[in-house]
Amino acid sequence: MSMQISNPYLFETVKGLVGQQIVVQTGKNIQQGILTSVLPDHIVLEICQTPFFIRMDEIVWITLARV
């Protein structure tokens, strides 16, 4: 069983940011943390050593964080 990638361009771009500090805007809020994983349907953002799972469909924009 293979998973359909909802936004292949976003998926490929975000894969290149793994391990970096990023900022993610969703429809509800903005989160900042370390991108630890990218899967076809969600990303994993580590904030204060806690993983947050954000669905790809919820992402409005992503950028590198200023550190």
C-alpha cells in the first residue's frame, strides 16, 4: 500500500530542510522548532524536545528560522 503525496513540490522542498530550525505557519498558528522528519502526509517538528506532528495539508508556509 503506497501513500499519495498531496503536494509533491512541498514534500521535496521540505525534505531538504531536515535537521534545521524552521518556522511553520498553519491555518491556526505559527510553530518554530527543529524539523526532524518529513513523510508524505505530515512533518515532525521538535519543540522543546517534544515532537509535534503537522499534516502537510495544514501548512500555509515554511521558512528557515533566524537563530
